[in-house]
Amino acid sequence: MSDIDDLLESLKIAGIPLEENIEKAFKSVKIQDFIDHSSGDFWQDKPVIFMTTEAGAVKNISAPHMIATLLHHLEIKKGQHFLLIGSKGGYLAALLDHLLGVNGIVTIVEPHHEVLEHTRNTLETHKSKGVIRVLSSSSMDYFEEFEKPIDRVLITGAVREIPEILNVILQDSAFILGPFGGSVQQRLLKREKYGNQWLDTDLGGVVFGPMDAINAERNPLDPQVLAEGLEDSLALISDIIEIDEMTYQSIEQLILSLRELPRDIPPISKIASEEEILEHPVMDLIMSEMEWLAPIWPIFGHLISMDFISFNDSEDDESPMAGGHRDLVP
């Protein structure tokens, strides 16, 4: 059996919904045509890197089980018009194109210019059945001029709210599928439009990277980034374990203090010394809260992929200033 046959068989055994037309799409569209890296992880049902931006943000195509799940919940019919927000390198568009057929349209909106260019390059060599077009975010202002109404919207990165333009351009019975929530965890929601209302179907918890790769490139010591991460982590942790009232209030105050810091604080350089990091206003604020923060920081630090700070006193460990910021995707 081939890699794709083995993969699809394992998905079926795992109970992933895999209709015949979706299975054929997986077999027809080659993942290797859309990535700059090895496809090995894909065959193990893991996310696969399709590119790395100049600023170092890693961009992934979701694991096959997640892709199959998304395609299943999109309720795809021949000839529909799909809006794909976040290109995933062009791979998802190619799958959708195969499923929609010769009368189908896939309109991609990609907010990051490097990912946009990568997507255009990969799709240039793809033999599409219908129409696939790749647009920048600024093109969303002209969606009402499209020749065919949009039937489905798939958002491939974490967002907190429905983009305002979609309230205007989508007609009744159209729906949006995407991960709604913060940077730590989201809910996969199917949001159907009826008049001026959105009816939500919650399809479970997921962890996607940010919609815009630029968000993944923000410095982890950006006070707004850290405040958002702490707020999302607090909401998640408090649903799982009981946090005493004093600690809870201290975390909320820390979040507030971070948000009150100036927005023009310069980022930390990758080659910054330990002294320079400790003098950074965000680090200075966090270190001032060390007495109560130290015991719980490992939990928060893991959830927000923030490893700049360590309270481990072992002299055998590596430098406590090692670490960085990662893009979490399914």
C-alpha cells in the first residue's frame, strides 16, 4: 500500500469521517506539491510545515484528521463558491477544487504577503477543475462584486470574532466554519447565518495557530501578546483546576498591568544578553511578581509557549533565558 492509502486506512480505523469523495480528493491532490519541507509527518497524521517566513514564523498544514474533519463539516456540494481565509499553502484550496468540480469556485484570502506569494506559486502548477483565485486581505472590500454568492467560508486560523465583512456579504443559509477563541485554545464552530443572527454549532475544542502569520512573528515579550496569552490560559486552567481567589486576582491584575504598558516598547533582540532581557519592562514587571507567580508559571509558560522565564534554581540546567515563541497548530 502507498503512504496515502495507509494514512486513509488509519483515519478510518480511528473513526474520522471520510466520505468517498473526500477520500478521492486526498488521493488526487499531492501534499508534496504544496510544501517546502518533508512530507513525513503528514503520513503520521501530524501537521506538516509548508514554509517558514523570513521573520521565522513556521506555517503548517493541519494534520490529515483535522483536514478530513473540516471537509466533512463543510457539507460540500458541486458548483459551490467557497471562501478560504488563510491559504495553508494552497493545499486546502486544491482539495476543495477537486470536490467542487468544474463549476466550483475557491476564493482564497491570505493576509500574509510571503504566504500569499508561496500559495500563488504552488497553485500555478496545479491543474484545477474549477476556478481558484488568490487574493490579499484588501480585496475583501470588493467581495460584493463577485459573480457568484459565497456558499461556505472556511477560516484556517484562530480568530476571536467573525470578520465584519462577512456579516455583509454572506446570504442566508451560508455558513462559516472555523476556530473561534484566543491564542491558547479555540472552539471549532459552524456559524450559520439567518437574517441578522448567527446560529452556532459547537464541534469541539481545537488548537490552531493565529490567522495572520504576522501575529506569530510578534515578540513574546510584547505586553499585549503576553496579556492575551495569560488571559486565555487563565480561562482554560480555571475550567480544569481550582485556583484560589488571591492567586486569581493577582493574575488578573498582572494582565491589567501588562495592558497598561506602552505599546511602543522595543522588542527583544534574538542576540540580547541576559542583562538586557532582565531590564526589559515586561520582564521587569513579571520578575516583580515572582513571589506568587513562580509556583504556577510553568503551567502558563507551557500554554503560551513562553520559555524566557524559568524559576528553576538547579545549576545543572541550561540558561533560564533560553526559549522562544512557537506557532501552535492542529
